Amino acid sequence: MVTKLKQADVVIVGMGWTGGILAKELAEAGLKVVALERGDMRTAQNDYALPNIRDELRYVIRQELMQNASRDTLTARNNLSQEALPIRRLGSFLPGEGVGGSAIHWSGGTWRWTDMEFKIRSMYEERYGKKFIPADMTIQDWGITYAELEPYYDKFEAIAGVSGKAGNIKGSIQNGGNPFEGPRSRDYPLPPLKNILSSKLFEGAAKDLGYHPFPRPAANASKAYTNPDGSHFGACQYCGYCQRFGCEANAKGGPQMTVIPIAMSKPNFELRTQSWVTKVLKDASGKKATGVLYTNLVTGEEYEQPASIVLLCAFAFNNVHLMLLSGIGKPYDPVSGKGIIGKNYAYDTGVGSTLFFEGNSFNPFISAGGTNIVMDDFYGNWDFDRSGPGFVGGYIVSAGHNTALPIGYRPTPPGTPRWGKEWKAATAKWYQTSMAITTRSGVLPHRHNYYELDSTYKNAFGQPLMRLTFDYQENELKMGMHGAEIVNRISQHLNPTHLVKASSAKRSWNVVPYQSTHSTGGTIMGTSPANSAVNKYQQSWDCTNLFILGANVFPHNSAYQPTGLVGALAYWTADAIKNHYVKNPGLLA
Amino acid sequence: MNDEPSNRRSFLKGAIAGSAVAVTGVLPGPALAQSTSASQNTVNPNPGYQFFNLEEQAFIEAVVNHMIPADDLSPKGTEIGVNIYIDHALANGWGKGERLYNHGPWKKGLPTQGYQSPLTPAELYRVSITKSNLACTERYGKWFDQISDGQRQEFLVALSSGKVDFKDGPSSKTFFDMLYQNVMEGMFSDPMYGGNQNKAGWRLIGFPGAISLHAQDVETYLNKKYTAPIFGIADLS
């Protein structure tokens, strides 16, 4: 028996950054908003509190804040010829569960994606010719511009408390910032974080070699801060427990300590936790979403929540899963290349070197999520000529410690045994002496990297798991080879006692080791229903009262982390709904 | 050998050693009765096992003391509680398959597809310790806890590369990977979980533990050895 509840103006599925931003903005606009979150309510005062939050086993190894794979996971394979099997224990990516979503446990990396992304196909074709882009690389222009998004990036950075140093203010290049970034209307709301030893060494070497290192922008408050909404941030304590952890100091910007409490103070907003949405409901025409079906996890009872506007704000692949389960849009078929939903899955990749300096004390446990120095000379720098190495995209290079805790981080030089007296002696000797220099590249989409529903395995609700088919392609290999050469050049310049060089080889994606939670695509943005699931307002072409927010709308992935763009697009969509859609429901143009 | 099995265990092993296939069988009544009386006279250096049976206790103690031998840098594995850490982890939610998607069909899968065994961690240990002792009996005529240090080394290396055939069982590498990870957890996790006693693992490397504030330390300890006291969660609770 499904109980039908009272109609709301807006129902939001998922309460992370995008759900939180939309909840606040639309509740303030006077709409009656209901939010459904599958996880719990947690707060810094009660749940991310000292001393219990300083627990690597609980939060990193046992993944306490993450999606519970026993209830819902994905099946995975590298290519169409393999049999997909369930990811029985999450590893490669770790979506958060609960109020705040993955923004509870992120490390705060916040970047502005530029027109190099939004016009990727036209810019590469214009500069390098049509043949430069491999036939199976399904990149496309997004239909949105940096200029449109600039005020929304600015807004998100101010709300999230981003620390950093501008490199380009209104076209004027700033010393110490990223000279390759898009023009900003003003500097970051907070100055950069302190520089730790590994970052300093990298910064010096990169400068010596003529590159342009700068502090990685991060939503870690470098000092106490009150954002424009009046939300208070404590100063970052460089505690070393950032990624995978909640922040007791409220120094790491997240929706649970900014936009969500503001929404919750409005009488026209209601948050229901432990509420698992299983389906988006449609009317008989199939052109309008009428609400969602969900299960109250406390009682097991099912409810229908009708709403005039439905917002999918869950983690990127859970939004795609809901679209496939609800039968909205045409599922993508990798053989014919037809269909849209599930298309263009993309991810991150990279290479790295490990450097050992006998006698150094890096103190890797004194660090923040954003204590990194990074350089953009081989990504945001459009002047970097890709015709030689022959790849689309590129990579950023960075160094610095971030959440280097001892169950997971104990580097020793190659040849060290894995156990016994020699292992102990080497662990003791080298633990303090090591740093890494790494690249990060966005994976470019390929026609065979995609999501669909699995035909065998089911979740706790009896629904098909989502099946992910994904592997790295030649373009990733080329980026890795070029990146390894640059990383090794910088590493050798530092003249370490031991150097484990970066290298790149053809390899397949493995679900086991943690790599990145930056899964993108599946409900991609574009200029027409023929090439995309949503328009530039993240509005579904199929059901115009349905908006699908998050990195699932990215047609490709970048060397930059996704959250800055996810946040900017959320504010952009909130404005479009408030100022245009509500007055004149229908397709936004 | 620096970790002689207790009298209690020697007795039990004697009782079942006659038949290699019986190692997982139910012990005869008298053996159980005698083990109870024998244990009253034995000081167990690691009290408080919640999960491991006697065969498994002997195995895990031998493993952790081989991987973490005593020297100037730290006491041996059992003295820092690594065996107890693993026992408790297996007795509790993680060992029972919490957060593990455990529905069939089960297929062997590719290395890139991760853990595909139908066994929970606790079940994997149970089966694999038995299989390991069977394999050691075939190779060396004795269980793992009875063989020499050199033989232990050889056997663990073979396990780690999956070269031990757990006939009709899980992959020996799957077991080793979990075992190795758990040994490291037992050495470097917060002492409240039973391992890392006296913060021996953290002392080894100079990790400060559950410290709350480091903002001033960025400058104070820039390229200087960190020397402040080490805290566990219990010390700050």
C-alpha cells in the first residue's frame, strides 16, 4: 500500500551540495519544498566531534560516512565482452550518504571550469582539425559559457569558504595565482592555506623549471570566516584528518553547516531523512513528472510525494540510476550509439612519483585537505600544444600531503620487504621522509564507457543495480606518458635520496583501490534533445518539470575537480527556476 | 621459537593431528573436557578471544609474530594486540559482512572486479586457516604454528602470490590480502580496537594519533621531527 501525501511545490531527492543549495534558494523564494535523504542527519557538534572523529579505521577503512554497498551498489566491467559483477565492497569511488552527502568527507578542492571545457569540441576542431579527436571519443560542446557561470562560481566560493589566490582578476594576471584560470570578478573569499614542506619543495622546483605553481583552491577556511549568508566557519586546524572525515571545526565548507540549516529554519521547508526514493513518477503523457515514490527506511512503508517540480540531487550515479529505473529518456546503446541516458561515463586518472629525502621531517599528519601546491601549465594553458603528444585534455600537477594516515600511508623505498624486521626498520626510517608528485587528468568520454541497468543483480528494494562499463583508452595513456615525463623532470630537479619515477602503461580500471569519487556523465548537458538529457539549466528535455543536478550532467571530465562547477550550476539552476520557470513553467530557453 | 603454543593447545593439536582431514571436525567430548581443565592452569598471554577457535588462535599468533617480530623498534605482534584486533574485527560487524554486497550469483570474476567470494571476512578466515594448515601439513608435515621461521616465511610468500592451492576453496591470495591488511590495521589503528597497544605502531613511525589541533605546528615543526605526546581516542575521552 502506497500512501499518497499532500502535494508540494518542489520535491528534492538527496541533500548534498546541490540539494542543499536548491532547498535554501527555493524555500526562500516561498515555495513549499520537501527534501528526501536516504541517510541520517549528522552534525559537527554531535557526530563529527572530538576525539571520536580522529579515527582512521572507522572513517577511512570502514567507510562509515559512505554509501552502504550491502543495500545498493553497481556492477562493473571493463568492456562489453566481460560479464559485469557487483562491486561488493566500495573502493574506487566513495559516494557519501546522509545529510551533506559527499561534501561531508570531501577535501574541498574547488575549481572553475572554463570555456575550454564548455566548447571542447569546437575549440579542438578549430585548432587541431576534426581528425585530431578520436572517432570513439564522444566529446561535445555543452551549450553554456564561462561568462554565464562566473557570478555563480563567485557565489559558490563565497558560500563554501574557499581559500585560494586569484590568478586572473578581470583579465589582469595576478602573481602567485593560476595565470591560466578564467577571469574572476574578485579574489577568493579567504587567503590561501599555509604551505607545508612537501608543497614548498614542489613549488620551488616548479618555479625553477619555469612553470606557474599556485596554492590549490580549497573549501578549507584558512581563518575564521562568516559567509554572506551568515554561516560561521572555524579556522582549519591542519589536523590531518580531512578527506573521508567530517570536520569538527566547521572549517571545511559543506551544505550541512551553510545552506541546509538556513532552509531548515523556513516553515515551508521539510527534510525527511531515512527516505529512499525508488522512482520518479510520470503522468500518462510521460512528459511530466508528478512526484516520487519513496520508502521510509525506519518503518518500511512506501509513500508517494507529489510535487510540481522534481529535483534529482543525489550522488551523480544515483541520479542516473533513478532516471533508468523511472524509464525517463531513452537508455544509451553503446553498439548503435543511439539513446542518451547512461551515455558518456567519465572518471579521473593520473600518474605519480614518490620521492624520499633522507633526514627530512615532512610530518605528513600536519596537513589540510587543501595543503597542496598545483600547476596548470599542461591543462588550463591553451597555448600548450597538444599536437605533439596527441591527446585531448591534459593534466594538472601537484604535491603536498592530505590525509596521510598510517594504516594507509607508510611509504618505503622499492625492494623493502612487506613484513618482518627489515620492513619495520624501513617503515620507521622512511615514514617521515617521503612525498609524492602526481598528475590528475580527466578521462575523456568514449562510446563504450556508459551506464545501464544490470540484468542479474538487484538492490535491497528488488530493483536492478546499475551496471557500469568503463575502461581507460589510448588518450589516457598518452596523457599519462606526457605527465610522467614532466613529473620526473620536476622530481629529479629536487635531487631526492631515492626516486620512484612516474610511469604510464596500458592498464584497466580496477574497482578495488580508491582512486577518485569524480564519476561524471550519464545525463549529459547539450544543445538539443538529440545530443543530451538536459539543457544548460540542468532541465530534462523529456520532462520539463524535472531537473537533474550534479556531475552527471557533465559531458566529459576535466583535470579539475568537479565540485566548483557542480555548485555554480546549482546556483545557476536555482536562479533559472526562481526567476523564470516558476513564472512560466516549461522549457527554459 | 619465541611463541611456544600453550599446553592447552599442544594437547588439542595432539588430539586431532592423527587425521589431517579431521582438522575442522567436531572435537571429541573428552578432548573438550580436558582442554577446559588444562586451560585453568595456563596463563594465556592474550586473553579475550571472541571469534578464533584454538587452531585459529595458534595460527594468527604465529602470523602476527612472524610479520611483527620483537626488536628494539617494537614488541612482537601478540604483545601489541594485533591478534586480538583481528579477532575482534572478525567477531564484529565488519567480520560478519557489514557493508558487503552479499547476494548471488557468485562468479570468480577478474582481478579488476574485486572481492567476489560468497564468504564474509569471518568465514573466509575460518576456511582459509584450515586450508593453510592443510597445505602446511602437506609441505612441512606440521601446521603453520609448528613450522620453522624459514618455513613460515616461505609459506607466507607463497600465500601472498596466490601460489598455495586452497583446493576447492577461496584463492589463497584473496585470503592473504585481507590478512595482511588486517595485520596493518591492528598495528596502526587506534588502540581502543585492541591492537597498537601502548601505541607501539604509532611510536614506531612517530605518528601523533588523535591530536586535535595542528595549526601552529605547521611552522613550529616545519622540517623538524614532531615530538609532542601521542594520544589515542581513549586518552582524550
